[in-house]
Amino acid sequence: MAERSHWFAGGDAAGALHSPATVRNREPILAVLKRHLPETGTVLELAAGSGEHAAFFAAAFPQLAWQPSDPDAAALASIEAHRQATSVPNLRTPLQIDVTAADWPVTVADAILAINMLQVAPRAALGGLMRGAARTLTQGGVLYLYGPYLDGAETADSNIGFDTSLRLRNPGWGLYDWRDVEAAANADGLTLVDRVAMPADNFSLVFRRAADLDADLGADLDNRRDLE
């Protein structure tokens, strides 16, 4: 799903890949996560890539079960290699998950993370992500997104250039305006509770699942059955 050209072989085990951006952004991301992740529960990381974030954050939150995932076989191998090398006890074996699928192998999570995913994923991934988060998150659960976004007239020049370069490489890629991401989240019962400017013209977007969404989803399912 994501662009892999910025990964390099490396790490403490065969098959482990390295992304230089991980070292640069993990501490700023950690600072935001400390404000929003629950004290206990399960965190599902989507598009976990090389697995370096998963190993780092799992170690930083030992009270949380950290479930990494990715649709790509090479990424899954790298995540597992980093898991074996670090031996972080709460870091689970990676799962293959395509966010556009109607069902995910993880059915319940207290938080979901997707770091640098949307801009290098098919456009269907945004809707799939929000529908999956609505299905999977517990009441009040957190959806955390990190990456570069467009911001109307306030968009950084670097992000305009990055958006153009992505679309030249793949017409299905490109940056989203963060307001469009918020609208997609709202449509599935997720509310933006924090937007944090991050280094290198990135943003953290933090959403929460509505506490009464279970009843809404049940009513929607009943309505669909009535139409069948």
C-alpha cells in the first residue's frame, strides 16, 4: 500500500528494514501519544511499515498490548525481525491487514494508529480506515493519524511540493486536506479532539469514537437488513 523506496536494509536481525524518518519523528509522536493513549488496553497500529515505530512505542507503553499490522509481506517480515531483536514482551506478532477490507482480523481495540499512511495509499483507504475504526474502537477509543496534510491557504510550500511529487509518481496518491479527513471521520462517528503541528510540516490528528456509536451502528445495521 505505501511507498517503500525510503526503507533500507539494516537493524539487528535478518529481514529488518530501517526508515530514517522513524528516528526523527518518534519522540515528537510519543509526546502526543502520552497525552491521548489509554492507560491499559490494546493498540492496533495500521501500516506499521518497517516495524521500528511499533518496537519503540511498545517499549514506551509497557502496559498496552501493541498489535502491529501491514498489508505488505516485506513489511510484515521486517516488523517480526524487529520484534524478535528487541524482545519487547507486549509487542505482538504482526498481522496482515488491508484497511480497505470489510473485515479486519482485530475486532476490538482501544486505540488505532496510522503513521504516514494516507498520502501513499489508494484513495479508498480513507473511507476504509474510518469505517474500520468505527467498527473496532471501544467507546471513547482513540484514532491517531500522523503525516503531512494540506491546510488550504496555510499549506506549507514543502507540502505542496510533496503532494505534487506523489501525484506524479502515482495519480492515486497525494496529500489530503486535514478538513477532508475530519469530515470523513465525522461521517463514521469519530470526532477530532486534537490537531498538533509537528516538525517538518507534519500534523498529528487525534479522533475519538463517540460513546453512543454502538447503538448507532446497531440501528444502521438493522436498517440495512430491512432493505435487503
